[in-house]
Amino acid sequence: MDLVWLGIIVTVAIALSSGLATVLTSRRIGSGRVSTSQADDLWQQTQAMLASMQRRAERAEDQRDKLMDLQEQQTMPVLEAISQSQKHVLGLLTELAGRMEKSS
């Protein structure tokens, strides 16, 4: 075999293998998936963490809503009672001041 033919065969083989490698690499990059067990494990762990954080956020919102309802149901009546008692005391003091002026 001639060195020229050997050079041509080697050149064609290199060109074909390089083209094939480019096609395979672009398919892997374009697919968006990396098929390794470590990547799959990491993906599953990430999804589990996201689900856990979502559940925690929902629980926190529920607790916040319960606390707000509790405050509205218990604190507001107490504040209303205090306000009414202050109005009553103010009325009594006004009446007392009026009687003191009459007696003076």
C-alpha cells in the first residue's frame, strides 16, 4: 500500500471520527439531560428539597393565618371592652366634675 493511500485513509478516518464526535456531543448537550447516576441522585435530592420547602412554606402560611384569626377573635373583644370601660369612666368623671362645680 502506498503512503499516499495510507494518508488519505487516515485523513478520512480522522474526519469521520471528528464529525461523529461532534454529532454525539451536540445531541447530548441539546437534550438537556446528563445521564449519570450522580446527576440523577442530585436531581432527585433537589426535587425532594424543593417539595419540602414548599410544604414548610404552606405550613407557615397556615400558622400565620391561624394566629391572625386568633388575634382577631380574642384581642379585638378585649380592646373593645377596655374602650367601653374607659368611656364609662370618662362619663363618671364628667358627672363627678359637674357635681363638684354645682356644690362649689
